Amino acid sequence: MMQDIIHQYLRPSKKFPHVWCPGCGDGIVLSAIVRAIHSLGKSKNETVLVSGIGCSSRAPVYVDFPALHGTHGRALAFATGIKMANPELTVVVITGDGDGLAIGGNHFIHACRRNIDITAVVFNNSIYGMTGGQYSPTMKVNDYGATAPYGNIERPFDVCDLASAAGANFVARATAYHAIMLEKFIKMGIAKKGLSIIDVITPCPTLYSFYNKAGKNIDMMESIRDRTITIQKAEQLSDAEKEDKIVVGIFANRDFPEYTGIYSDLMERAKRSVKDEELL
Amino acid sequence: MMQDIIHQYLRPSKKFPHVWCPGCGDGIVLSAIVRAIHSLGKSKNETVLVSGIGCSSRAPVYVDFPALHGTHGRALAFATGIKMANPELTVVVITGDGDGLAIGGNHFIHACRRNIDITAVVFNNSIYGMTGGQYSPTMKVNDYGATAPYGNIERPFDVCDLASAAGANFVARATAYHAIMLEKFIKMGIAKKGLSIIDVITPCPTLYSFYNKAGKNIDMMESIRDRTITIQKAEQLSDAEKEDKIVVGIFANRDFPEYTGIYSDLMERAKRSVKDEELL
Amino acid sequence: MLFYKLYKDEQGRKVGFLQGNEACLEAALIAGLKFFAGYPITPSSEIAAVAAEKLPMYGGRFIQMEDELSSMAAIVGASMTGKKTMTATSGPGFSLKQENLGYACLNEVPCVIVNVQRGGPSTGLPTQVSQGDVMQAKWGSHGDHPIIALSPSSVQEVVELTIQAFNFAEQYRNPVVLLMDETVAHMREKIVFPLAEETEIINRHHSEVDPQKYKPFDTSFGDIPPFENFGSEYRYFITGLIHDEYGYPTTKPLEVKNLLDRIHRKINDHTQQLSLFEQYQTEDAETLIISYGSPVRSCLGAMEAGRKKGMKIGVLQLKTIWPFNPEIFTKLPSKIKNIYVVELNMGQLILEIERVIKRKVNIQGINKYDGLFISDQEILKYLEQQQGKKS
Amino acid sequence: MLFYKLYKDEQGRKVGFLQGNEACLEAALIAGLKFFAGYPITPSSEIAAVAAEKLPMYGGRFIQMEDELSSMAAIVGASMTGKKTMTATSGPGFSLKQENLGYACLNEVPCVIVNVQRGGPSTGLPTQVSQGDVMQAKWGSHGDHPIIALSPSSVQEVVELTIQAFNFAEQYRNPVVLLMDETVAHMREKIVFPLAEETEIINRHHSEVDPQKYKPFDTSFGDIPPFENFGSEYRYFITGLIHDEYGYPTTKPLEVKNLLDRIHRKINDHTQQLSLFEQYQTEDAETLIISYGSPVRSCLGAMEAGRKKGMKIGVLQLKTIWPFNPEIFTKLPSKIKNIYVVELNMGQLILEIERVIKRKVNIQGINKYDGLFISDQEILKYLEQQQGKKS
Amino acid sequence: MAKKTKYLYIKKNWCKQCMFCVEFCPRDVIEVGEDGYPRIVDITKCRECTLCISLCPEFAIITEPEVTEQLEVR
Amino acid sequence: MAKKTKYLYIKKNWCKQCMFCVEFCPRDVIEVGEDGYPRIVDITKCRECTLCISLCPEFAIITEPEVTEQLEVR
Amino acid sequence: MKNFYEIRLSGSGGQGLITMGMIMGEAAALFDHKYVVQTQSYGPEARGGACKAELIISNSRVNNPKPITVDILLTLSQPAYDKYIPDVKPGGIVIIDSSLVKYKKGKGVYPLPITTFAEKDIGLKVTANVVALGIICSLTKVVSYNALERALLNRIPPGTENINKKALSFGKSLKFKDNI
Amino acid sequence: MKNFYEIRLSGSGGQGLITMGMIMGEAAALFDHKYVVQTQSYGPEARGGACKAELIISNSRVNNPKPITVDILLTLSQPAYDKYIPDVKPGGIVIIDSSLVKYKKGKGVYPLPITTFAEKDIGLKVTANVVALGIICSLTKVVSYNALERALLNRIPPGTENINKKALSFGKSLKFKDNI
Ligand SMILES: Cc1ncc(C[n+]2csc(CCOP(=O)(O)OP(=O)(O)O)c2C)c(N)n1
Ligand SMILES: Cc1ncc(C[n+]2csc(CCOP(=O)(O)OP(=O)(O)O)c2C)c(N)n1
Ligand code: SF4
Ligand code: SF4
Ligand code: SF4
Ligand code: SF4
Ligand code: SF4
Ligand code: SF4
Ligand SMILES: [Mg+2]
Ligand SMILES: [Mg+2]
């Protein structure tokens, strides 16, 4: 049955429409997250959303989960505290390319390294939307931004490569256009024990488009659609041919031990080693 | 001719012996750095050392270069400012596994990504020496530390994988025992335009040894020697066989454009675009 | 690897010969600590080491984060699940925690932040004593934010005030800073831990309202809104933006003002309850020495020695630094002609004291900031010099 | 992409209709800015955008760092090469810069930090005006550290005080905080840039000593040691540890005390030179309104309107916030019976003012912290209410 | 479970007219109406791929209007 | 350039007795002396591999003693 | 002509209101030598929703930077109209794009199909803001036509001078009476 | 016996001085029921170089936590001896490991080849600190033997009880006169 699942999850006390611009991909990604949570049958009470600061990080205010809209860049750090303190909870982090990879880059790699059971969805629009369109660490070379008036000269991170090198169990990329694939990857990520990173290429038709004359809503979506190739396809292409492409698919799917689980084992050992301290 | 090159570089106004413990690898690594700089014929005036905080980060105080002993974790950030403001300078960063990879992890990956012409030498003893032997993000699982009384449960970073994924031009690993190889890699790193990371496995015979019963000076050096294998050798081994090994060699050596160089080009473009602003 | 042992005394109380840092964590366990996140820094590191060993023994969890920013974030996140949480650091790390400390203040998240003060500014004097972060404890984060800060002068007081810190945090839904100093943190003294029945443990106040009606910043129960755990049937949203009673961002001027007023009022209206202090021989004193933290010990020594010489000295020890309680100072016996404020900094809390004491009295700072502890002799000598009594 | 144009007026001065943020960066270029590192944050972001475009046109360099911690570190590093450097941020970022700001203070590294204040605490009210970081500017970093902070009330003053900030930084070898507020940063006004011959540009003082004999913290030239560039023939070491004159770490109590005394003395002994303020109609005033930053505009409006109604109002505008200059207040005309301190926070600088004014006078804060700008009407109304004159 | 949705509704008061639904519906079920908002032209063509729902950034395409209407009151 | 080093010196006042030089000299040129400090036994066996110099964490093995002595005064 | 004007230009994002504000401000401040303060709405609330630019133009120093009530209100969208109409001072002037906004008649209310004019008469919809500038100029005299034209020409992309001039003078040339 | 003792145990890292300090402090505080404050040197300067533990043992509340001058000084290394000997109060007691330290004779100076004793008589060099504890105990009476033994036994790794007891009692049993 076709269902508009998201409506079962919108906060009853929150006004709509939301704050995002017309054609912004953030709403699409949020609804994919909600569908993924829904399809796993997770309880609303025990699924916590955590975000930082950015247009994308506004997402948790709209959906009816316990949610922490933290400080810029620290979403994964807040989330680590939540998950450690109560490992029963399902913790989903919503972050941007700025929030998660610029100021938050350290927490990103350390969360991956610890492989703590959190799923982080990176709303990657290759720009700082919230602050007016500055270049982000995922912006392509030669794109423009408020602080890249001569074209960006910094090479972008490949979010998936970084996450894999840092140790995350599950790493995948999808786009806002490929909403069904996106939902599937998020679902796999949440289901996976350990840290999951889902890098989502999403359009900012307001600021990215303003600085890059990238057209309006549909133009940006079409560009994303047309530039997307699969990992399999990418392997057949030369670096030059891949230049402008968005490579989607699953980059890592492995089973390193999960952090809170190992910690629980440690607690067992520690409890056993409680000595009778009272001697006198 | 056999030469004790380091003595040409010790600060004339500084007292010796230095502060490091007997058998600490830090002195060995420092002297390799100095020999590398020396062999490249770099001028003392125009070679700047930058470090953070840690036992290792104390190194620059002993050698006669302009040097900035910064705040914990920020060495690469201070260094980025120095290099950007005066690209003529040779900038060498001295950092620890804690300084560079724990608190400084974000600057680490972003410096790699920008590929700015700095050489960072990571004095990697897999422990926080300065603060009393807590586990670091490069400590092996099941090793002990002041904050890992039940054995470390966090998987370590592979510093070289991380640096490569983040975009550094030159990435290599050596050990304090393999001092000649180490010198060579540092030399290659400095000579390389772009960001170079040299991960150096070095012994902390005081604190690491205390918590891990790893024996004294020579035991630790011998252990490092005996566990070392080359990349070529490593490729033939299974993951289990590699478990305890130190893989040395050059992990990346490539020629992405260097940051300050591209910026200089940008400046040329910008100068040309100075419009006659005065209109009235 | 613990460096101390605990024994049981005749009354069944745990006793031990502990460092301030060790005592701090033991006391936190008594207070109900369940989660500790930290990043090592001298001279606070032992707190983390003890936490790493002891917490998992008693069902708590410890994590060493990648830095202080994330440590602070982690204890705030963990506190949202209903757990009592703590972090420990020193000056440089305290500076790094400020942004997220402000977040905790705005969202009224109970948690305890230990700052073992060492010489500053910057990396400063990592192994030496200081009280240089007193003003920072109040003003370190941007924007007006309410803070509670306590400062112990002995290892036994570390126990007392650590438990108090957790209680205040829970009771007032506010972060509490435990301002230790290197001296108190690193010295060992005999301490006696109170029995369970001797210890009041306060837990955050929960709501009884229908989950549908719950508002995380509900003002209808007074200035301290009831708290509900993430993971419970109460679902809500918190943000570092100025928010309404639902926790949703607001820019409505009245809502903004109401929120800021309330979170400050909830502390300021309870200044008397929060204000812990001790007076020693102030009844007949003509000279008053005011201090807090480890220098109080030397002040008491100077008082005793001075009284032997006929000087009418009294000592006022502040255990609560913030909120600052003007009443203590406006109500001082009028016999007091000279006030000396002893601080291991260049004069910080004296600024507040000067501000509130309106009557004509000689107020002077005795300040030491060379990394050394101040001795009773030094204080007494200064007093004698000042009073021209030097014989 | 610049959103403003510059013209030339009859006297050959550049003029334009600019935002405070834009004017700030243009003025910095006049002052000699050569390196800017920043991380975007509302409401300061335009400063970075203009820097990104303009600096490389004039031989300077811009970098957007990964966060505020690194931005602050980068400008300190860059300044060590002899370049004039700057960063810009707002509250949350200012909190993150504190650790490295302390480093700059201790190492006497000239640099300018712009904090465009927005509503706090925490993420607060990102697009709205505030003056919530006044105390933080002084106390935000751990340990006692000397700070200079200036606050403009109009776009033209942004130009004046930005240049001044660079001059003070260079002259005193100290970081200078330019405390703007969202209102001044975002409003557009006509500004006239001074001609080169009208502008005094101060550059850091270099040494003439033999490189072998150079000590980076040499005290033999007075309290401000000559500065030499990294990369020159002067080679030396700096550290965030307390250091001796060579820059080497020391824990010798006397060296520690001497260093801390000197870096504070070099600022405090020049409080009069550093203290910029304006007095408006204070000669005959019975009521004095004290303010700084954009609210000064409303104070002047209230003064004008009040005087029309026969109220003897004067205005004291502080352009220099830190170092705080007590003399301004102790020397106020004795006719003044009522002092109102207007601040867009819950009362911060008023604490200092209350401290130093010892004579009996009514001191009250007029505080607005709901995100809105305070209007002249509001101030006047408050004054009228207070004075029971409401007709 | 296998019940077929009878209709799709566009919540105009939420819709921001991005036209993704119009552009990306593989069956051209949706088109721009005269008021500038999307409208369902021929629901029988719909193959229930849910793409329009998934791609609507505004959560403005709904299957059960009565549930969602409640969301507007605060 | 090709001049052969005549001797190696151990600066005892810098040496912290880690014994790396003794342990790792491939030619056993260095051994532990009676005072507990390393000493050169037979320099003729030295093949000038510089390993001892490179591995000395204390910069205590020197080729030209006079240069380094100056370093001690401050 | 009054000595002191508080002006609000309102509509939605993308209609060029901020640019209008800057041009008007620059014209009045630099070329008419008035005291001018111009501000605008910022931040997330500026995304999508109502957007505004405000000016205070005066013959003497301006204190308050942001108007609370206004002498002149321009509205190019319905939400902006609804939100800001209560802030108009008695005797104030309201200029409305009647092609987009449903409005209430009244003294000082000047409804004009500005966007339609721009589309039909100028041939380029996005010049609506320039047409509006012309209207404000002729209706309120708060800024001189010469100054406005000069500031306008300095702001626009090269090659668009003629169409912009045309739009401005078109706006200025319109005849209107308030709509009671 | 005095009411107030300031004591410094000094030597170099690895000699177990801190442990000694803790044992002595625990013994005096918990079992002899004295007021005790114990401190020690920290940080990088503790690496390699001189190392110390300090105690103040008193019958009444202790204010100053760190001694400046001392009643009892134990030195197990030359640098420590050189550094701390000036801090001994007139009439103070100095106990020196004469197997490691060159010292100056004087009243109250008790040189004993402590490490040699530990090696030869106890058979384990690392028990030198325990031998020293025994010496301090019998020489100064600042802490009771019973208390010391009790505290010692609670600190040491299981299985080493006997050798430690032996070292302590050996230290206590030594006869000495000061070395003038
Ligand atoms: C400490 C701090 N620094 C800077 C900011 C300003 N800021 C808010 S969001 C943001 C960037 C957001 O970028 P991204 O995460 O990509 O989110 P987007 O808006 O693009 O969805 C910045 C720099 C802040 N709020 N806090
Ligand atoms: C902001 C801050 N946090 C923590 C510290 C304490 N600290 C100093 S060095 C260090 C770890 C050093 O580890 P590493 O870089 O590996 O150096 P090592 O001592 O092992 O050579 C820490 C945590 C500090 N100085 N500043
Ligand atoms: S600015 Fe960009 S990222 Fe932000 S809401 Fe608008 S379209 Fe989305
Ligand atoms: S503690 Fe370890 S890392 Fe530090 S100086 Fe000693 S041996 Fe080296
Ligand atoms: S996709 Fe949604 S918001 Fe976009 S036009 Fe269709 S209904 Fe409206
Ligand atoms: S469900 Fe698919 S086919 Fe049906 S209207 Fe939506 S997009 Fe078109
Ligand atoms: S390697 Fe150096 S420090 Fe070690 S024993 Fe030899 S000379 Fe001494
Ligand atoms: S140079 Fe080589 S062979 Fe010669 S003494 Fe040193 S290590 Fe031995
Ligand atoms: Mg983004
Ligand atoms: Mg290390």
C-alpha cells in the first residue's frame, strides 16, 4: 500500500511548511530517514535524532522523536554520549557537509574509529547553506561560493573514503534524487551494528545555485540525476571521466566489533573484578 | 664523513640533557628530522618548526630554528597560518599521536585535504606520554593505559590510511629504530611539494612500558625492530598475521596541486581583476 | 590501576588516604555518577583514570573522547538519557568546553564539570597551582548564562562539594562547575566518606503530566521545569537556539526574555540556598581574610598565628563561588576595618567583593600567581606589614 | 561577489554606502591587513566574504579554515611571520577561539579578532543583536590575560576603530578584540575612508640588536619587547608555557611573576592612551547615560528628546571597553545624580562601573536582551518612569 | 496491506511549488494547475511507485488527507 | 669530505645510559664501561654506519667534542 | 518634503528588494547627501518567506537604525502586505503591487500592477523592482531621480543599462492617485 | 616526640618514593590517627630528574600542604641531595643512601648504604624504599611500626608480603648514630 509515512512522524505541535527553501533536498532526505526508521519498526520513543547546526541540521525539529539539536559540528559527540549512556536507543545523526566534515571532522573520524552504533546521514550539498553559501570541504574545485569568489581551490574530501579509512562498519552514498536507494541505504545503516555513514548528495537550489548559476530546483535535481553512476560503473572509468560524477553505492559493509557492545563486555569483566575494598 | 650533525643545530642558549626519559625515542626522531633538513640544505632562518603539546611536541625547544610550540592539537593550524603568510618558509610540524590524531585530528585531515606544503612528523608512541599514559587513538586493542585499566577497546587509526584518504601528497611510516629510513622519508617529505605525513613508531619506555610491562629501553626498541615489516611483505600476509606488525614504507607519493601554489595563482588572477573602483 | 585503598572505620564508613582527584571521583560515585567523558589533562587526569576503573564496576560507563569539546558534548547527551554525568579538565580544556557548557546552561542540562585549576594563561604552568579560572567559570561562554561553581579547600571538602555539585545540578537543572585547584587535587589526606543514610542525594525532578502534554521547558511548575529522559515515552526536542516552552526555536521577543529571565532567576532566587560559606572567628574580628579553595588553609594558619600575636583576624571561606552572594558581604560585622582577599590569581573574585561592599573599609588583594602555593607565613607577613605592626 | 561600490569624493577620499562588516574589512586593508583566516558564522560572515575577494587583489591571503580554533591558530602563526592578521566570528566561534586567544596574549602576538555579537547564550539568536560577550572578551580564556577591546556604534566608527584595533595590536604586541554587534555589522551607512596622510598606521616595533643577542621577550627595552619575524635572521622559540625572556619554559617563581606582571602592566599602564570615549552634553548633565556599541545611537536620541523636555541628560560613550578605565568614572561631574548603563545584555559592564564609582549615586542598568534593538523611545520612557516625571 | 490507494492529495498550503512531482512522475500523473500548484490529472495512470511522495521536499503529497489536516493546528 | 672520523666521543653528562649504542652497534664497537656509561672499545672495528649517532636519543655521541662543549653554558 | 522618512520595502526572496534598498540608500546618502541608514532581514527567516529592506532617510544624524513604524511601505507579496500593513504611520504611503497582492483601499494606498508593468511594458519581469523604485521616487520625492539613476547604473550587470533606465523612468512617469 | 613533622622523601623516578610517601601517610593518618597531608612532584620535571614525596604529620589540623623546610629529609640520589639539603631545619634529620650519594657529615646526618642493604641483605634492590621506611620509623618515631606494616601490606603485590616485611623490619632493626 502506498503511504505517506512521514505524516505519522511529524511533530503534532510544530507548524508547517518547514523552513527550507522551495526545492531544497533536505525535506526529501528527512523523509527517507523517517521511512527507513519506520520500515525497521523502531519505536519513536527509543529512536533519538541528533544534529548540529546548518539548514540540514534543522531536520529533527519537524519529526516526533526525542531529538537534540546541538552545537555546530558536535552532533556525533552528543550522540556518542547518548548512545553510551543508553545503548538500547537507536541513534541517528543528521549532519551537513559543513557540520559533519568541516568543524565536526574530528568527531566524524573518531566515531568511525570507535565504530559506535550510530547512523550518521550527511546532507551533502557541498556548501554552507545556513550561513550564506561559503565553500565547504566537499565542494568541487572551481565551483563558486561566498568565500570562493575566484573559484574554490581546495580539493574536496571523498566522505566515503574518509569514513572507510577511519573505520566505519557501513559506508554508502546516495542522492536526494535517488530517494528509494537512499532509504534503503539508511535502513541498512541503522540495521548495521557499528557506525554507519550515509553520504547524501542533495541540492541547495538557493545558495549553491546563486553562486554557481546552477539553475533552479529541477535543474539541480536533474544535474544530480544525470551525474550519478554506480560504483561498478565508476570502476570502469578513468579519473578524468569520473571527475564530475557522483558515485553511489555501498563502499564498506563489514563487521568490526561495535563499541558499546565491547564496553558492555568490559563492564562484565569489571564487575567481576570488584574486590572487597573494605579491609580495615 | 661521519658527522654528529645535530650539534650544529642545538640551541646555543638551551641546557642539556633534554627533558625526555632515558630511552625515549623522541630524541632519535628529532635528530632524524634535523639530519633531513640539513641534507636538503635548508636555511635555519627559513625553516620553521611547529608543534603542539606532548612529550614529543617539546622537541622544537632544543633545536635552533624559529619555532612555535603551540596549543594542544593545533600544530597544523598554526603551521597553516605560517605557511600561508609566508610560503617561502619550509614548515615542519612535530606532533604526537595524541596531539595530531586525537584532539588535532580535524586539522590533520584538513591539512591533508588542502595539501598545503607542510611536512608533519607524527611521534607515534600510541600513548599520551605527557599526561601520564592514557590510551591514544593509535593504541592497539587490548593494550593497557592509565585510562584503559581493562585493556583498550578502541580500534586504532591507521595514520597512513587516514592521511592518504584525506588527500596528502606524501605518506610514509618508519620507526625510531629504523633511523636511517626515517631520515630518508622525512627528507622526501620535506622535498615534496604538498602535505607530507611521516608516521613514526617510537617507544615510550616509561609510561607505555609501565602499563604494558613492555620492559625497558632496549626491550621496547627490539620489539619495534622485530615487529617491523615492509609494505611489500605486508601484502603477502593475512590480516591475522599482520595483527601485531608495524608496516613501514611509502604509502602515498603523488602530485596533487599544492595549496599555497594554487593560491598564488589565484592572487595573480585577483590582481588582474582589480577594477578601478573609484567611480564618482 | 588505582593508587589508593579504601578501608572501613568503626562506624562502617569508608575511609581512605586519598588525593583530591581520587576523592572527587569516589564522591561522584556516591552521588550517583553513571557516565564520565573526558580528555586527559594535568592536573585533573587522575579523575579520569579512577573513573575508567571504577565506573564499569558499578554499572557506569567511561569514555575517553577525542578532545574536550566532545567530552562536554558527550556528558550533555548522556545526561539527556537521565544519567548523572561528569567531566574533568583543567584551564585549556575548560576553555574548550565553554561553547557546549553554554549549551548545557541554556538547555538546563544537569551535569558536573570539574576544573582543576593550574597556572595560566595558555599552557601556562601545567603542574602548578592557580585559581586563575574563577571569572572564566562565570563568563567563559558567550552570552549571559547562569552558573553554579563550588570550590573545596581540603580533600574532605572535595567529597562534600562533589556530592553537593551533583545535588545542585540535579535540583536546579543546571551545570555545576567544581573549581578545584592543583593543590587540593594532588594532596593526600584522610577522608571519611559519609554513609548512605548521612548523605542526601538529590535526583532531578520528573514530571507527572501526560506525555502528550509534556513541555520540556514548562514554566507552570515554577522556574525549574521537570525533566524527562530521552528514551522514555516523553518525546521532545532541545536546541541551542532560544526556545519556547516546547523547546522549539523562537525569536518572539517576549519568549526570549522570559526564557533568559527564568534560567537566571532559578539560580539567583536561590542564592541563599546555593551559597555555602564558613566563618572562622569573625565575631570579634577587625581584620577579615576572605578566600576559597586551598589557600583557605593558609588563611586559617595565618589567623591562628596572628591571633597568638594579638591580631583580631577572622576568616571567611567561600565554598560557593557562583552565584556570588552579596549578602555575605553587606552583612559583615561593622568592626571589620580591613578586608584581605587571598587568591592565587591576579585578583578576580575581589572585583565582585569590591563591587558589593559599599561601606568604607580597606579592601586589598593578597595575590600569588607565580605557581607556588601561598603559605600562612606569607599572608601573615603581608598583614603585619600593612598594619604597620611589624615588630 | 561584493555587494557594494566605492567612490571617490571631492577630497579624493574613498566613500561608500557600506555595511559595518564590509567597512570593517576595507578599514583593515587600510590598516595593513595581509592575512585573514576565518570560519563563517552569522552575523560576521560578510567580513570573510569581502576578505576572500579583496585580500588577494592587494597581495594578501585569505583562508577559510575548518573551524574557529584553527582560524585563531592560523592568524597567530601568520602574525609570527610579521604580517598583520585578523579573524572574524560571533559568540559560538568566539568561545571556541578562547584557548588560542590566551596563547596569543601570553606570547604577545599582535592580531585582531572581530566578534560580531549576536543573541546568546549558545546558538541563541543567530541573526539578532546583542552585547552578550563583553565580559567574555576579558575573561573568556583561562588564566589572567591582558586584553584590549573596542566597540563601534556606527559604520564610520567601525572604520575608525578597526584601524585603531590594528594600531593598538601592533603597538602593544597584544591581541585586540573588535566587539561589534549585529546592528552595526549589518546596517549600511555612508562612510568616508581617511586618506593615507590622514591615517596613522602603526607597525610593530622591531629590534636593532644583534640576532645572536635577541631575546623575544627582552625586557630591557621597556614593557613591550621588540618583535622579529619568523623567517628573518632572528631565530627564536615561543610557547604557551610560561617562559623566560628567551621564550623558554620556566617555572622559576620570579620569572613567572615577572612575565605575568609585565604583560598586564604593558596594557594597564597605558589605560589612558588606550581608553577612547566620547562625552555628549555631560557638562551640565544631572542624568548620565553610559553605553557602547550601537545602543549609543539610541542613547543620543533619548538625550536629544529628553533635553527637549527639559531633562538634563548627557551621554558617555565608551569606545574602549577593555582595559576598563576607572578614571572616567571617578572623575564624573558631581552634578550627576543618576547613571543609567544601557546594554543589550543582562548587565555586564555595569558591574565594573558599580565597582569603581564609590560616591553615592544612583546606578541602574537599562538592559534589553530579547533580540531586538533598543530604541531611543524605550530609553527615554525608562528614564521618565524612573524619575517620576512621566507626565 | 495490498489495499490500493484511491487517491493522492496535494496539500497546497504546504507545497512550495518546486514541481519535482510534476517533473519526475514517470507516468505524468501530475501536472501544473492553473493556480501554479501541481494537481493530479489522471490517477488511473499512477503505478504507485511512490516517487512523488518520496521526492516531495514539503511532505505535501498525501494519501489520507484527514490525518494530516490535524497537523496544522498548533 | 671523504675525511675519516678519527674517533667517537660519548658526552657522559648528556648520556642517560639507555645503552642503545651498546646494543645496536653492528660491530660491537661500544660496550658498557665500569662507571655504567658506554665507552668505545675498539674504534678500528667501526664501519662508520652512524647508527649509534642516529640512535642516541641524547645527542651524546659526538665526533668533535670541542664544538659541543660550548653548548653547555647558558 | 519631510526631513525624516522611515521606509520599508517588502516582498519575498528573489524579488530584488535588498538590491533596491541598497540602491535607494546609496543614492540618498552619496548623491543626495542625506543621512541614511539601511538595514535588511537576515538569516533563515529570510529563506523563502517574507523579506524586507528598510531605510531611514533624514536631514540630520539618524539614531535608531531600524524603523518600527514607517512613512512609506512598498509590498510586492501578500504575506509581506499582511505582516507589515499595521506598521504604516497615519498619513503614510503604501505602494502595492496589485498584480500580486489583495489589499484594502484607503487614503495613501497606491495599488499598481507593478510586475505586470515590468512584464508587459518593459518586457522583463525581474525589472519590477526598478519600476517600483521609479514609482517611489516620483510619489515620495524621498530620493532624487538623478541620484537614483546614478546608483542604479553602478549596480547592474553591464549591458543591462538601457532596460534598467527604461524601467526606472517608466516607473517615475506613471500617474497615480491614491485609492480610496 | 614532636607534634609536627615536615618530611621530604627524595631521589629519582623509579625508586618508589611516591609509594613510600603514600604508605607512610596512610599509616600515620589512618592507623596512627594523625593529621597528615602528603604531596609529591608532578609533571615533566618528574620524568628522569629529581623526584620527591612530602608529608606533614601533625597532631592538629594541617594548613600548609607543602613543606618549605623540613624536619626529616631522605635522599636516595645525588641530585636530590644537592637540591634539598639546604631546606633541612636546624636540628633536622637527614637520612642518606650512602651507596649512591656523596654527602657532607654533620649532626643529624645518618648515612646508610640503603640500596646495598636491600641488594645484599634482603636480596632485592627494589626493596630499598621499604628498608628506608623502616629506618625512618625507628629513627624518628614519626609513624608507628605497626601502622607502617599494615599500610605496607595493603599496597604491595600479593606474594611479596614476606620480603617486604623482612625489608621493613631490617630497616627498623638497624643501629645508627649520626655521622659527625
Ligand atoms: C561554532 C560555530 N561556528 C559557526 C557557526 C555558523 N554556522 C552555522 S551552520 C554553518 C555551516 C553549515 O553547513 P552545513 O553543515 O553544510 O549545513 P547546510 O546549511 O549546508 O545544510 C555554520 C558555519 C555556528 N553556528 N557555530
Ligand atoms: C586543550 C588541552 N587538552 C589536554 C591537554 C593535556 N595534554 C598535554 S599533552 C597530551 C597528550 C599528548 O600525547 P601525544 O601527542 O601522543 O604526545 P606524547 O606525550 O605521547 O609524546 C595531553 C592530553 C592540554 N595540554 N591541552
Ligand atoms: S539555503 Fe540551500 S540548504 Fe539551506 S534551506 Fe535553502 S536550499 Fe536548502
Ligand atoms: S613519558 Fe614516554 S614519551 Fe614522554 S619522555 Fe618519557 S619515555 Fe618519552
Ligand atoms: S513536490 Fe511537493 S512541494 Fe514540490 S510541487 Fe510537488 S507537491 Fe509541491
Ligand atoms: S506514485 Fe509514482 S506514478 Fe503515481 S503519481 Fe506518484 S510518481 Fe507518479
Ligand atoms: S645511546 Fe646515547 S644516551 Fe644511550 S647509552 Fe649510548 S650514549 Fe648514552
Ligand atoms: S658508527 Fe656504526 S659501527 Fe661505528 S660505532 Fe657507531 S654503530 Fe658502531
Ligand atoms: Mg552543507
Ligand atoms: Mg603519544
